[in-house]
Amino acid sequence: MKNNLIIKFFIFVALIILLSGCETTKSMQDDNSNLIQNLNQANDLGIDFMCYNMCKDTTKGMSLNQLDKFCKLQCPLK
């Protein structure tokens, strides 16, 4: 009887662990639409973000505001 109770407990815990990791497709669709919206906003800014990020990583000796303005000028979308 005690073994049966222990087995049921472990099955219950295993089900909780398995089901807590499940994600609904609706939330995944929301994430995808948010990602697409963010990409569209990035394109609206007219900045090549690969160039922009490399510029920010490699340029030294400027304040953050100066660095931001400089890299935006250096990396327009073509």
C-alpha cells in the first residue's frame, strides 16, 4: 500500500513537470507577430542593425549619445 502511494506521488510530480513545460501555440503566435512587428519598426528607422551593432561594439572614446548618433549616420539602410 505504501509503495502504491509513493508511485502515485512520483507519477503526479512527473505530470506536473511535463505539463508545466508546455506552451500553447497562441502564445507562440503572439511572439512571432511581436517579432515581425519589431522587425518592421527596425526597417522604418532606416538603419542596418548588423552594421550598427558592430559599430557600437568596436567604436571607443565616445559618450553613449555620441556613439548612437555616429553609428546611425554610418549605417543607413541601402
